Amino acid sequence: MKKEIQAITDMEVDFTQWYTDIVKKADLADYSTVKGCVILRPYGYAIWELIKAELDRRFKDTGHENVYMPMFIPESLLQKEKDHVEGFAPEVAWVTHGGATRLTEKLCVRPTSETLFCEHYASIIQSYRDLPKLYNQWCSVVRWEKTTRPFLRTTEFLWQEGHTAHATREEATEETIRMLNVYIDVCKNALSIPVISGQKTEKEKFAGAVDTYTIESLMKNGYALQSGTSHYFGDGFAKAFDITFTDENNKLQYVHQTSWGMSTRIIGALIMVHGDNSGLVLPPAVAPIQVVVVPIASHKEGVAEKAAELANRLKSVARVKIDDSDKKPGWKFSEYEMKGVPIRLEIGPRDIEENTVVLARRDNGEKITVPMDALEAKVTELLEDISKNLYESAQKNLAEKTYTARDLDEYAEIAASKNGFIKAMWCGDEACEISLKEKFATTSRCMPFCGEKIGDTCVCCKKPAQKLVYWGKAY
Amino acid sequence: MKKEIQAITDMEVDFTQWYTDIVKKADLADYSTVKGCVILRPYGYAIWELIKAELDRRFKDTGHENVYMPMFIPESLLQKEKDHVEGFAPEVAWVTHGGATRLTEKLCVRPTSETLFCEHYASIIQSYRDLPKLYNQWCSVVRWEKTTRPFLRTTEFLWQEGHTAHATREEATEETIRMLNVYIDVCKNALSIPVISGQKTEKEKFAGAVDTYTIESLMKNGYALQSGTSHYFGDGFAKAFDITFTDENNKLQYVHQTSWGMSTRIIGALIMVHGDNSGLVLPPAVAPIQVVVVPIASHKEGVAEKAAELANRLKSVARVKIDDSDKKPGWKFSEYEMKGVPIRLEIGPRDIEENTVVLARRDNGEKITVPMDALEAKVTELLEDISKNLYESAQKNLAEKTYTARDLDEYAEIAASKNGFIKAMWCGDEACEISLKEKFATTSRCMPFCGEKIGDTCVCCKKPAQKLVYWGKAY
């Protein structure tokens, strides 16, 4: 099908421009005059609503409750945990005036809400009977970024932040991993995105965390994207905020805490993991429109009626839109391809005669003719197959773009010629991380849970290796 | 049932304290150290999620789409519409620094988002084919309030704000009324809250609006609460922001706009319209727990199992919680009464023997014995009846507390001895509004659509009357 209107830059020509074109032409987001902030347009926001529903259901199934904390953090509160304030203070927005009055204490707009949750926990937790506290919050946060790109890095972004408090270290670490697994599950089963999961290095971990766990996805250009993180805090925040409880033996103890978050950034991953040169390609679970019905020669008798009837029937199994506007079918084809709609249903006079419809798949371009009777069953089957196929394609891309470097020469050669994950052993020394970043613009993405041993020495300094690390260029 | 733990102040003794006690003891909200901001706790937030779902479904059914705009408004953008900035500038929070850097232009945290929507509309609307634009946004907004009370008035609050643009004045006014009717519908059918609806006076209308329509509910103490508003803007904002489109005759026209909002304030109405001296009373549609199952003598054989079985069965028709903790039944009864759970199901050894359960209604205290076989049907019926009964009781309170004043003496007598709506004729002069406010602390709440004529002269100045107005003390 000829592209009639919506032509975008090919990803092979200019990946960055391709990305920006999709954001704009699939009506996902628009720039605003507020520096670094974007507008989530209806189609982009609808995708976020679906992602949100997938996450929220799983949070509730694992016993979490939603709350809402203030968006402001007084300066003195932000400063209570030393590592945390050092990490965030340089990039927060400060409110200094309310109306015409200068505030006695300035307030930052939350960059993340650990400090607010801690203060609340200190006030509501007294006994072991009050534990665990499993809270989550849906909100926007602000981080004053110098360079921004829609979804990937914006001054304000939407996310969820889970914050939990537990009686023991064991329960808290279990929770940290449980929520990382929720993210892996959503990525795999709702977003068709395979990820590498594991631990962040000391250098890359969250400000104030003991351990940070991460899921990393790989874009079609071989860049990594941190797609969700889960942090174990130990009792560091508890000590800073004096969050104690009386245990079963009537002894005062500090709680152990976690936090975990996923943001609208994941929409950037959706674009760059599945998209192609015709635009967005959406996995069915988060596609606002799963099937678009396009009548062909709709002025012919019975076509418009039949199209409406089929669209109506399909509503029981899918999110359906009928486009009965007077635009040309070719224009409509391009538009819904740009928007990544998983299935297009074409229905014209000949189809009606033969009691069939044509279903076109967005993921692989296949067109099949289906008897009208079998429509619901076939659409259900196709949607499942599309999810699976997208996952497998992404998995293939990830596997193909994962390289192994045994020494610095190999590392240098890969980094110079290819983008992707580079698996290499590491001694554990931050100096080597910094060196690999300075030389090759690659950062440590994660230390996978079951890291194979692919050598005995650090890829950088040749001292004894401690860990396998996935390295890569990243957004 | 004796109150074992949760005693609160009686509303007849101190209505304000009664309200605060419920907010606190039903775990709806908690104070934070951030001045004027509250924490929405899990139970309070769950109520908001249900209200949100009721509204959102109706917004989508009427063709609206959700978007997300930045939370910051540059000073110059806020200033574009003169009346609007005059209304809001005195009460906004100003961001002046990002990290350590002073901003070249200060940003306010949105008190409402007309200006952002207008700027976006100016950029995306070109032709009559782009109209109408029917957008809504769920977010929090900030207004720097001097005195605050949970839900009723807080510096930051959650709400939705609809913003629409239309080709004609007629379509825009239709939209304004349509969305007011959506609010009336949600209040009546989801919240069991009757409202008086109509127009605001010039003095009370929204900053920048041509007309503001309102729904006003009446609390048990006779105070009015503005519960939702819908504004018709004409083309005032369109001219200030240059939002034009080419019409079907290829002529450039300004759009006509509306906006409408409902906030977490409505939770304050829920408390004060339905609550009693045992705590919150929730209408079933927005009750996070609709049925609480309390096993009696649960150590006895078969009780815990039967309670779990019944709770499980009920999940098909209601949001159910089983409380199998080791607290005493009486303590549990008080706790769920405090939380306003519509139905309590009691199940003990004798019930099991007789194959019955006891259902206790929160709204009127009735207890009925029901055969286990009929459980789902009876619960469904009761939930409906509770909604209806709550609405009727609230309607009765509203009717009883609505008074009529034909002259200033009558008005003065009512205002001095009673709280409630005072229906009285008005000349249309703001001086009379100010006078009634200064003398009696009553403000004009609304001019109902079909205002009867109860006299020929203004209740205040005796000049010829223009309109019937509902006056009252208000939150």
C-alpha cells in the first residue's frame, strides 16, 4: 500500500528523527511552551491508561493500596536522608512564593516521594501489626533536565511509585524482587517487550538505596532503555526518619523499606522496540484501537451497514473503531498503520458477496480472508498471535544485538562498530566503569541475576572479575 | 451495638469536630507537614478512584478524550486572559528556581489549565473538521489557601478539568449544560446526593467565564457546598489566545469554549450529606467495601469456612471483604460502621444450623435474616435500596432545610435561626449580594434554571426583582 500522506523518516536514515516523527504523526505527544514538558495527546494518553491498568491490577493483586501524597516537599524534609538529597537536590524545581508572599521555607516539587512516605510511615506505624505497609501512588514528578525528548526524558513525567515498609530485611528484599517481577510480567505479557533484569552497580543505583534492581530493554537501534527499577532501602531511611515499630517481643525495631517505579518512559520503549518505517506498532494489550474497520467502496449498497454491523459484533472481543469518514481507503490504511493499530478489517462489495472479510496484520503485513462467521474467533486468535510475534521479534533483536567481549580489544571493536548489549566481566571497581564510559560511551546497565562466567578477569583492568555485567549505550 | 473504640464527637455537639473525626477515624485523609496539603489514605483514595471511574465512564460515553498537560504555566501565558489572571494570580504557587539556577521566567503551578489548553488548541485547530475538541484531564491543582480543611479546601487537590472547543456558540452552550447534567447524574445515581442546579451570579462566576453553571448540595448542618461547575467562555479565551478555524465557507472564525470540573471536594459532601454519629455512610456505588463479612464465634467448627465461602460467593455481585482477624465482633461492627460499609453480613453457628445469614444495613440500622440460597439476590436488592434510601433521606434534608424569604425581615429571621437554602428574589444588583453577605454571611449559591417567581421585589433593596436565587452559608 502506497503511503499517501504520513511519510516519516526511515529509521535507518535517522533513528532520532524517525522517533520524533512517530511521536508527532501518531499523535502521541506535542511540545508545549513550558520548557522540557510535553503534552500527552489523547492517543498517547490512552496508551498510558492501558499500561496503567495493567500495572494497577497487578499491584492490587499483590496486596498494594493506592494513596496520594502532596506534590510539595519542604526543603528540610528533603534533606533528612543524606544520599537522597545529594542525588536529587541539583535537579528539583523550587517553589519560593505563594501568591505574593515569600514562603518561610521553600518547597520542592517532588522528584520522587520517599521522604513524604517516610514521614507518613513514621506517624502511622507503631506495631508489627501495622506491617507491612504496601502503598503505591500514581502521579507526576519533576526533574529539572537540561536536554529533553518526549517520553524518554522530560522535566515532568507521569509514573507510579510504590513505597513499602516491612518488619524484616527478608520481607523487604522479597518485595523488591516481587515488584521487579511484576514489571517483567507486564513488559512480557502486555507490552511484548523482553528485558534483561538484574542489579545496578553502586555507581548506577538510586540515591539512598542499598540495592537497585532494574529491567533493561533494547531498542531497534541497539540502545538500552532502563524501563523500571525496584529499590531495597534497608533501614537507612527508617533511621533518618525514625520509623520504628514494636515487634512481637515488645522490642523497638526499625522498618525495612522498598520503592519501585515505572513511568511514561515505557512508551518510548514501545515505539523503539516495535515501531517500523510505517510508524508505531502496538501490542494488542495496550492498543487503544485493536481493530479498525475500513469500509471499501462504502457508497455501494450495503457496505456501510455491513461494516457497522461487523464493528458492533467485534466489540465483544476487542476495542474497535470504524472509520466511515470520506477519506480514501489508502489514506486510512496509512493513518492506522502510523498509529500501530494491530488489525485492519477491510470490507467491500465483493467481500459481502462472498461472506468474507479481509484482516490485515500490522505486525507482519499479512492479509488473510476470513469467513464472516468466524470473525470473533479469528480476531481473538490473531490478537494473541500478534502479541506473541511481537515478543519473539523483539527477543530476536535483543539476542542478535547482544555481544560478548572477553578483553578490551574485543570491547573496543564492538563498541566502535555496533550498538547493543555488551556482556563482559567486571572487577567491581568504579574506576573501570568510568573508564568504559569515557572511552566508549557505554554504561553498566545491569548485573543479571544468573550471570554466566565468561572469563576470569575484568574486561577493563584485567584484575580478577567479580561479576558479569551488561554494558551498553543507553537513553 | 455499643461503640467499643471509635467514638467520635456527635454532630449535634460540634459539627466541625464531627467532620474532622470522621476524616481521621475512617482513615480517609491525614495531615502532612506540607502546609495546607493532606495525604489521601488508602480508604479515602479508593473512594476517589470509584468516583473517578463513574465520571470517566460518562465523559467517554459523551465523546471526551483524556489528555495530560504540563503542571507549570509560564507567567506570560497565565497573563494572556485578563479576567482569568486577576482571579488566579493572587493564589498561585510560583516556581522560581530549577536546581540552583534562577529561571528567566517564573512558572506557576497550575491552579486550573485553561491557558495551557488554549495554547494547545491554537496550535492544533485549523479547520471546522478539527472541531469539536472534547478533552478532559485528571490531575492535581494548587491554590494557595489561607485556611484549609481536608477535602473542602486544601492547597493542592485532585480533580478533573474538561476543556472543549466548538464551532458555534450553540454547540458550546449545549456542551456546558450536557456536562452539568453529567455531574447531576453522578451525584444522583452514584453518590445519592440531590443537588440544586443553575447559574452563578456575575459576582460568583469563574474568572474569565461568560456564564458559570453550578450544582450545589446541602450538608446535614444546612451549609451549602458547591459540588461541580461548568463554564461557558464564549470566544473570550479564543480571542486572547488566537484560536481560530476556517469554517465551511472558508471564513476564519473564533472557537467557542467551555470548561468544567469536579474535585475531591465531593468526598466532603459524601461525608456531610450521608454521615451520622457512628461515622461515614457510603452510597454503594462508591463504597470500596460494599459488604463486610464478620464471622461470629469463629473458633466454632465450620464458621470460618462458611464465612469464607459466602464472601467468595458474593464477589460476583459486590465488593466484599471478610474480616477474620482476632478482634472482637463488636469492635469490627464499630470499625465498619465508621467506614460506612453499606452491608454487614454476620454468620455464626446458629446461622449455619438454620442455613441463614444476618444482613445489617448501615443506612438505617435494619437487620434482616436471609436464607443462604437467596444471598446474592438479597444483597443486590439491598444495595439498590440503600442507594435509593440515602438519596431520599438527603432529598428530605434538603427540602426541610430550604426556606423562603419574601422580605428582609423574613430573610434576617431565617438567617439568624437556621442554616439552609434561602430562596429569595433578587434585583440583579451586586450591591444587594454584598449586603446579604455582610449582614448574614450568606452568599448567592445559584439561580435555578426554572426559578419560580415568589415575589416581585428584591428581598434586599425592594427594587423590581429579576431572578429567584438560592442563598446560603457555604463551605
